[in-house]
Amino acid sequence: MAASPNWFMPWQTKQQRESTGSGFIVEGNRIITNAHCVADQAHVMVRKHGDPKKYSAKVVAVGHECDLALLTTDSEEFWEVCRLCTRAWTRMRAGVLIDMHAPV
């Protein structure tokens, strides 16, 4: 849910709206997405590709200049499969490294 500020009447906000975006999981239980996806957000939810369950997320950092945002979620269930992918990635020693992180 997002509500842009009303610059002419700061005590009011504009109508709430929903939006979607994409992102990817990086090391340290973090998710990278676009900053415009979380701009003016009141509540952020994330889900993994192919999984209908949504998890509440927190915005850790936003860089509007580069249009990137860093998110995290406290849900251990969300990160369960991701840890398995990270372990498989770190076991690959020789040859070409393939990023096996699950898409969000």
C-alpha cells in the first residue's frame, strides 16, 4: 500500500494504491528491488516466485538516485529454501560459478 503525500494539504494524503515489482535475493537475508517500487509505501509485502504466500517486509535502505532499494523480512520460512540455494552456490569450487539464488 502506498499513499503519495499531498504537498498542498500536508495533513492529508492522496488515495492509497497498490503496486508490484520484482527483485532478487542476495547474501545476508536481503532483497534488492527498485526504489520506485517501495516509494511512499506504508506496508511492503514480498513473495517468492511460484509461491502464493506473502511475507511482511521492511525497507532497510533506499537510493532514489540509482533507483535501488534493500529489503528484508524476519520470516524464517521465507529464507528456508534460500539458505539451501546459498549452500549449493558456495560448494561450487571449480569451473564457472552459477548464481543459484531464488527469484523473489
